[in-house]
Amino acid sequence: MASILKIGERWRAQIRKQGRSIAKTFRTKAEAQSWALDAERNIESPKASGKETVGELIAAYRTAREQSGRPVAPKSNEEYMLRKLKDAFDEDLVRHLNTERIIRFAQDRKVAGAGPYTISMDISKLGTVLRHMSSIKNLGLPDIVKNAWPALNHLKLVGPGGKRERRPSVAELHAIFAWSREHPEYKVPMEDIIRVLQQSAFRRGEIFRITWDDLDEARRLVLVRDRKDPRQKQGNNDWVPLIGDALDIILRQSRDAADGRIFPYQPGTVSKYFKWACDDKKIVDLHLHDLRHEATSMLFEAGWDIPEVAAVTGHKDWRNLKRYTNLDPATVAQKGKLLEFKKKTA
């Protein structure tokens, strides 16, 4: 416990703990109390010993998140990144981490096929772990990742996400549907799932999370809970309109799932089957997530305005929404033929 005493016009703070005694004088009592509190914390949590490993800090970060009621979600991108970081840096002593080591990690990720945006996300997560655990454990670590960032940028190992412009053709979708019918043993209604994604722009995680209780058949809406939002991680629930024949497709699904989900399948499993179908039918560079781009672009091509499209996709900012918009110039040209332009009169 700190002792705060007034000596003349100044205040003296002294603490005795674990066989140590330190004291200092200050101009005000508040300054003395603040210093004493920080000094006690430093005694209780000494600076980095030099023996801490990155793997230990990652484990401690997970524990801190769990104890705070915000655990790392299983099968999330964050979970995947933390596992990648642990695999790469598990035995690395934190005090030995430097720009050269982080660049080597980024180069290894690039060789493994990761793009600049993915590498950026991995290294940013490493920085998050080190920064927060240094603060929580009072380790006094330098911002190693921040120091490495200029070199990573210069070497073009990190960068912003590129805009995908891949949209499936009708022939490609029919080929995938055919593959699904050729493989009934997988017992996943690929065609129904793809058609709903193609029309209603659900994210992969959203379509496999909605339940029958979330469906408002009368209003042709479905409630997507905890929708992805950069500023609000939970409680961001949106009523999403079901476009085209998406409602009819949903209504013909079985209601036998124990958890009440409309499409009771694992996202990773469906993505795997989608890739198998593309590989088998020689379809190049098409991802399940591209169907979200397709739905967004089709709505704009149909004449919907930004707020209407955003009501389907869930985007809160046009800058994010336009990344998912890949308009077909020929479709726009055909739409332009229908417009009536008034000639200016003299």
C-alpha cells in the first residue's frame, strides 16, 4: 500500500512491496497518488523478462478475450490467422522479433500463395496481439510491427485488397448444377444454395446461419443476425429482402434440422464442393463468394439505386459496396437505349 505524506509544500509518495521500497516527491497530491499507482503495478508486473515467446502471448491473448466475454470465434478468420501466427512464431522469443523476421514470415506466406491483403491482415493481427499483451502484462515491448511496416510496403509484401471482377456465366452455373446432380452422395442442395446466393447476396456465413424462426414469409424477409460490420461486431441484425424466387427455394427446404437452420450445412464443406465442381468442369478462378458480387451487380443492372442495393447486401458505406459491383457495360448500354432524352430547344 502506498504512503502519501505532505512534506512542506510538496507531497511524498512511498511504496513498500516485495522487499522493495521506492519514494518520490511531487507538487500535488494527485500527482503523487497517480505515480504510486503506476509504481505498484510495475512491481506486481515486471517488464519483459526476455523469455516470453510469441506463442505464449497468443495463448494469453486468447485467454484475455475469453475472460472478457469476447472469445475468438471458432472457424472465424481471426481464429485462422491466430493459428497461422502460432505455427510460424510459436517458439520465437518476443525480444528477438525484428523487421527481418517479420519480412521472412511475409515472404513465406507469399510463396504459399497468400496475397498482399491476406499478409497485411496476418501481420496486423500479430501487431494487435503484441500491442495489447504488452499493455496488459506491462511488458514494455516496442511496436515491432509498426517498425516493420515501411519495409513491408516497400517490398510490396503487404497492400490493400484488390477488387475482384469475376462473375459466373450462365454456362458455368449450369455446369456446376450438373456436377451437383451427378454427385447426389454429397447430399447438399448446391443448386438451391447457389441460386439463393446469386439473388440475395448473402455472405457464406449468413446463409448457413439463418433459421426458420428468422423467416418472415408474409413480407418476404429473413433476419440476418450479427451481420458483419466494421464498427459493430454483435447485435447488428438486418431484415434482408428475398429477391427473385429465393423465398420459393427456401420454402422447399426440409425443416428437419435439429438446430432449426434452413440450410444446415457447414460453410467450409459447401465451399469445398463448389471448388470440386469448378475443377471437374474446368471452370477457372471462380469462388463461392463471387456469387455475392454477382447478386450486387445484377441489382444495379436492374436499375436499383444505392440505398436499395445496400438494403440487400448490408453495406453501410458506398465505398465498400462498390467493391462488389462489377457492371456489364453491354447491359448498361441496353438499359440506356430505353431512356428518353429530351433535346434542348432553342
